[in-house]
Amino acid sequence: MDKLQVKETVSEISDQLIKIRRHLHANPELSFHEEKTADYISKLLSEWDIPHETNIGGYGIAGLVKGKNPGSKVIALRADMDALPITEENNVDYCSTKNGIMHACGHDVHMTCLLGAIKVLSENKDSFEGTIKFIFQPAEESLPGGAIKMIEEGVLENPAPVLIIGQHVFPELEIGKVGIKAGVYMASSDEVNLTIKGRGGHAAIPSSFDDTILSASEIIVKVKEAVKEQSPKGFPTVLSFGKIIADGAFNVIPSEVKIIGTFRTFDEGWRKKVHSIIDNISAKVAKKHNTTCDVFIVSGYPVLENNNDLTIAFKKAASEFLGEKNVVELEVRTTVEDFARYTQIIPGVFYRLGIANQEKGITSNLHSPTFNVDEKSIEIGTGLMIWNALEILNNIVTK
């Protein structure tokens, strides 16, 4: 298939893809609960006579589309499936039917584009060499994430893909544009949990209590100061505490204070060092105030790094498909992405699909209750995914 054939073929099924996206949008499911979403995807794949396996790492789905000489090269395409605990505020016919749950991160679009790509590629198997493994992954939004479980259950084996491609919507780009960054692109993530304990007591009688509130406050300040002072140059570091639970009163000092926060960075060595900084300062400050501090850090997703050669290949393919002026260089982001689990094992490329339309008022950020997309982006995203896969399979030599 040449790029004109790809565009024409996807245009012919555009209405069907929009219908699929609207169904998925109206029926969102949270991380680790994507049962009906998986059933819907599996039903479509079966109707299209596309072999696949279900219930991988939870509700994950994977399958193969084999072209000519299928053993010559295997690449993977991935889409995530889960929604967010957000109440939708859009006034659209396909608004979420589930109160408090919404596809506010565009995973409905990701699934739709991958479905469209699979359908077209399976109907044009003579147009490419090798095999395409497709992966519908649950639980991208919640730790430990669905990727690691699918990997543990062999999604990157039998056959093993030599590379993986992921697409994500991006409201910071107008429709018709895509963005990419070579090398380190998205941060690692850790969940920081601190529990300060001491004697609770009457706030008016200092001798009756250990000041857990003061201890907690000083820990926050000193940890943040130390991390800021010691942060390596070159990439941003984020340490933010978003919640403090201290069940005291005007005149009551609580016996326990809980603090939770997030830590993001782009350097795995620095990541480990910050864990030690938090441990050491928390213990020292807590002891100073005759309290204790239990530190529990949940290591989340690793740094996402785009393979340089694949990024070059993607830029070339995207420029051919959309025009060079519509391929944008992105900056590093301190947000995180479960796709990084795959790129720790095999080379990968993760790019952004423009979905905003200023004229139509489609400008809301990801994870917001008014998030939406210009649905023309589905046709563009599907076509680009197909073209990118074809170019890599037919033209890029991998080891």
C-alpha cells in the first residue's frame, strides 16, 4: 500500500471507527476492571477473523497479523484500555454512561486507532513483510500498571517483537500534527508514603505530646530543599506532596500524621539517591522531635526513552504521510507512561497525536472533565499508525 491507498482505505472506514470510539467513550472502565471493554474488542476482532488471545495480564488482548514471509521480522503496536475516576462534563451524545468514570486521557481513541490499523493491515497482508503483534493493554493509569503483568505472561515472546510502537493523544497539538522526541522523553514515577508517629495530646500542654505536626512539616520542607539543592542539571526533578492527613483539632495534637506525594525524575541513579535522601532526613527530623517516621516508597514506571533510530524512522514516515511541517519536536515531560515497561526490554517509539481544534473549542487538557478530541484525529491516527508500521516492516533493517 502506498500512502494514498492508506489514506483512502482509512477514510472509507472512518465512520465505523468513530462509532467504535463513541461506544468505548460511553462505556469506560477503570484500571484492572476492563472486562466489558475487552469483550467488545475481542468481538470486533472475531468478526474481522483476526486471531487473538484474551485475559493476558488481566483483561489484556494480543494477536498477530502475518504478512509475507511472517518470520522475517516482528514488530508490536500497543494501545491502552482503561479510563479515569473523573465525572464527565461534556454535553455530547456519547457522554460517559458511568458516573465518576471517564475516558479523559484518550485511551478510547488509542484503542480505536489500533483496531482500525489491525483491520486494514489484516485485509492487506500482501503489502508488507513480516508480522505485526498487536497489544491492547489494561491498567495504564494505576500502579503497578498492566504492562508488567502482560510482559510476565509472555506478551513479548512467541514470537518476540524486535520493537514496539505506541501512540497517545495530545491536546497541546492541533489536529493534523504529531510530536516526537528522541531519547529520554517521559519521567519515572514513585509514590512516597510517610507516616509520622508520636504521643498525641492536649495542644495547650506541650509536655503531654510529641509534636507530630511540626515533625511532619519539617520533614516536608527539608526533604524538598535537599532534593532541590542536589538535583543534577539537565533534566527536571519533581517532588510534590499532595496530601496530609492529621486528624487533630484546634487543641489536639494527633498521634499520627500521614503524608503522600509523588517523585518524578529522568535519571535512575538520581532516583535511587532521592529515596535515600527521603529515608535519612525523615529519620533524622523525626528523632529530633521525639517522633518516628515510617517511609514507604512504591517504585512506579521507569523512564520512557525513545530509540534514536526508530525516532528518525518515525519522523521520516510521519513527514511523508502528514507533511514535514506537521511533525513537531517535543520537550521532555514529567508525566509518566506505562509504555516505558516495554522500552526497558526492546527498542520503542512513543509519539503524540494532535487532537485539538481551537475553532471547535476542543482544547481541554488531559485528565480534565471536559476533555474531548476532534474525531478527525482518529482517521489521521489510524492512517499514521498503518503507514509507520509499513515503513518500518518494509524498509528498516533491525537486528
